[in-house]
Amino acid sequence: MTNPPPPGNWPDPTGSPPEPAPQSTPPVDPTLPASGQPFIDQSVNADPYAPNQAIGKDPYAPMPYGGPQPYPTPYPAGPGYGYPPAPRTNGMALAAMILSLVGVMTCITAPVGAILGHVSLSQIRQTGEGGESMAKAAIIVGWILTGLVILGVIAYIAIIAFAVISTTSTAP
């Protein structure tokens, strides 16, 4: 039995030669090739968007390149992809819609908006511009508000007529 080596580089006082430290070899990784260098298995997933094609391999084993990414970055769209450009909106359809909606407060611009809606709808059908649904909405809103204004005016006249008749019949 020998004493443990003294701290530092001091010689052993007993005079016995120091024992060499046992050399340990690192454990051999069975997944590494004979050269000892890791490699990336291209057959596991050559296409990052394709499902895992490695049949018989452990799906939970760590992958050499860090594993599949959770959200792959799509490639930018090339020419010819995407939506076609929208057709230009007819300006008269926009004006008709605005005038029809302003007719809620003014009661005068609603019929103008409805008429402009009819004119713009015929222009849209001839030229192929956009705004057909806006023109139809302006027509519908404009005529509904015009009808409500006419009913309100008729009701107002009826109330005034009823008031005049009732005051004249009760007079002495």
C-alpha cells in the first residue's frame, strides 16, 4: 500500500516511484462511424416538408442536425403566385354609397344615392370595374331610406290634418 501523492510536485518522502495514473479511454459510441466523427444521415429526412421516412428508427432519438423544426420557413412566392389584382372600384358607386348613408341624417341625399347607384351599376356592367356590391347596397339603402322619409312625411301631414280637424270641430 502506498500513500496518496502529496499535493503539488513534491517528491514522495518514502522514496518509492510514483505510480502512473490509469489511462481511461473514452467509451466508444456505437452510432459513430469507424473514423469517430459524427455524420448527418441524409436519408432520414432529405425533404424537410416530407414525413419522416426513416422506418425502424427510434422517432425520439436525438437527430444530428437538431431535429425537425416546428415551423418550417416557407419559400417566398415567385412570380405568378398570389391573388390577381382587384379591379378598380367605380367612383360613382362609392359616391352613391356615401350619399345613401348620409341620407340617414339628412333625408335628402338618400334618393340621390339610389339613383347614382343605378347609374353606376350600369357603368360597372359595361366597363367591368369593381364596386358592383357597393352600388347594389347604395340602391337598397337609398330606396329604403327614401320610403321611410315618405312614410314619415305622410304621417306628419296626417297628424297635422287630424289636429286641424279636431280643433275646428270643437270650436263653439
